[in-house]
Amino acid sequence: MSAHFHRITPFLWFDKQAEEAANHYAAIFPHSSVGKVVRYDKAAAQASGQQEGAAMTVPFTLDGHKFVALNGGPLFHFTPAVSFVVHCETQDEIDHYWNELSAGGDPSAQQCGWLSV
């Protein structure tokens, strides 16, 4: 198996913010990109309650790790049950990621080195 092959890809469920989130996170981390967005066609939009043309799935890579953001509606929400750790080597790195990832967020969800969306 190739060293660059990822057998498992985490999907992150959003209501309608998948494309915005993928672009935001890809702009923060090095070696990151957003792939080809799959959009809801008429039939899928009607079945899901999403708007036709809205992003359905957004593949993206963060520092070499593959993810897919999914606009699935308001049924499921993020919880601390699944967390991602960003390993840093310097205080400057910690400060960079903390500042970027916490910007505009709820200060009460930013405690002890833990951020919540």
C-alpha cells in the first residue's frame, strides 16, 4: 500500500457550511487544499431539504490528511466525542493555530487549550 494512501476518510457533518468550513481550514494549515465539490442536483435537493446547487460533499486535505465535509442538514451536530489534536513544535505554531481556529468563536468554548466549534 502506498505511503500516501488513506484507507479511512473522516466525514464532518455540517448543516449548510461544508464548503465554507473546508476553505477556512485549508487556508490555515500548510499542505492543504480543497477538492472538487459535489453539488446537490434537483432530485437530491428535494430528498434532503438542501437547495439545488448547494455543496453536498467537499473533499479537502489538511496538512496531508484527507477529510470530506458533508452538508447533511441540521440533524447531527459536532460534539467533543470526536476531537482532532494539532501537534505543534513551537509556541509560535500554537499561537498561530489557536488564533486562527478560535477567531470569531465562543470564548466559553476556548478553555485550557481546547477549542470547540
